[in-house]
Amino acid sequence: MNNKLNLFVLSLSKINRQHIQLFFMALTLALFVLGAGALEDGGGTSR
């Protein structure tokens, strides 16, 4: 159990600030692309 905890802490220490920024930038870009391509909801019929 102690070995797994040490392995987990070691893997967390390899994640630095630039990795987190890159992840959030890619997530933001993906959400922007999905939002730009989304269809408008008409909400029913209009005459």
C-alpha cells in the first residue's frame, strides 16, 4: 500500500503548471468549437 502511495505522489509531481494550462486551453478551444457549431433552438413554430 505504501508503494502505491509513493507511486501516486511521484506521478502527481510530474504534472507541472504548463501541463495544466495546456489542458485547459485545449478544453476551452474544444468547447468554443462545439458552441460555434451548435444549432439555435427555435423554441417552436413562428409565423
